[in-house]
Amino acid sequence: MSGTSKATHLTRRRFLMSSTCAGTGLLVSSAVNPVALWADVGSQSLAPYLTGLRMAATPATAYRAYRSKVAANPDVKTWVQIDLGKSVPIDAIRLFPASERMYPGRDQYYAGEGFPLRFVIEAADDEALSAALVIADFRNSDFPDPWDNITDYSVLGAHGRYVRLTATRLRPVKANPSNEIPPGEDPPNSPDYTLTLAKIAVLSHGTDVAIGCKVSADVELGNKELRSQLTRPYRQDGEDLRVPRSEGMRIKRPIVFLRFWTGPALIE
């Protein structure tokens, strides 16, 4: 291994998944047996869009998700648009769900909050999208909750400089209940709605050409303070946590618990 001992190689992801957190004494117990901790999502309609990648938790401020302004009505439009700088071939749009909040009263992350319920993805060579090509269109039916699944929306023969995602129906924000949530149950919904995504990738010949590109958003609900998060650089060891799945594209939702641990850090 090029003279480097495996026992001395420790990345942030391995630290989070197999070590104590400095000053808190928390251990990510999914490092012990993540498969045993899954819960069934139970939706086959995600299958055509699955990448086999699952979003790792992003508690760090530098990697926080984009969140639109809060809406009181789910049936509103809000959009974000990426300027790639020039027209490029587009193979697919990849959406990364948010995974940065924990269940109230429980040391467990939940993912997919604020993923658009109905939306359309378009590309064009002009900023106003006057002659837009539709890459994915879910305006007439609810898209299933992806939880932590990173999803792709492929297209053939597409080119464009501008890529826009428009949400036409939003999911509710999770509420903060007064009582602890039992294992296996989700937080209740609040009366507020947002568009929330961790990242958007524009894949061209297998490369994400959106990294560092300018992002704009609608005036009414767009969040100018967070819109650049959608094209931020990837984390050092990637955005995803690879988890095996059983045959038949059975979708599972990983449950990542944190346990108290007083022993030394575990290093491979």
C-alpha cells in the first residue's frame, strides 16, 4: 500500500462511522451493523431513478443544504437555476437529498426532508428558458419520498447552459414534537413547506460540470443566502454512503444511530 499503513489512514467519513466524536463521546453504531438497522421504505416507483448511492449525513455548516423560504401553502412555485457558463452536453441531472437534521429526542438522522413533491427539470441555452428542453417532469403526479437515496434523471442528446429545477408542490417541514419519537416513526409534519436539497449535479460525459457554478433562484421563495450550496464542491470523501441492497431493487431506509461510547477511537 505504497508504504502507508492502513491503520494510520483515517478520513472524516471513517471517523464519523467508526470513532468517538471529540468532546461528545458519541459513536455511530451503523459502523457495527448498518444492514440490521434499516427500515423499509416500500416504494418501487423510485427504482428507475436510483443511483445505488445514499446520502451521508451532513451536519457540518459548510455542507448545509439549500432551503427555500418557508411557504404556508404546498401548491406554490419556487425554482433554482444553475448557469454552467456555456452550453454543454447534458447526460443527466443528479439530485442529492438533504440529510442534516436529527429526530427530536433521538440520536438519529433522517433524510429527504423538503425534497420536491412535484417538480420539473429543464435545460436551455438562454437564461429565460424560452426554448427549454424538459429533462424530467413530475408536475402531474407526486414523486415518492427518496429518503436518503441520491437520484438521477437521464436524458439523451441534451445541450444547455442553464439548468432549472422548478418545484410546483412542496413537502412539509418536519415539526419538533414535545415528546420523544419512538424508533421507526417519523417526526410529524408542520404547517410549513420548503424546497430543500443538498446538491444538484449536472453530469456531462460522466463529470459534474455544475461545481462552483452560479446559482439563481426566484425572488418570492428563493433563498439567496443558501443557493450557492447547490453547486458547492464535493466533500473530501464524497457525498454518499454506499449501502448494499437486496435483489429486486428493494428500497431500504438506513437508520443511523449514535450511541454513547467511552472507549478509544476505532481506526482501521
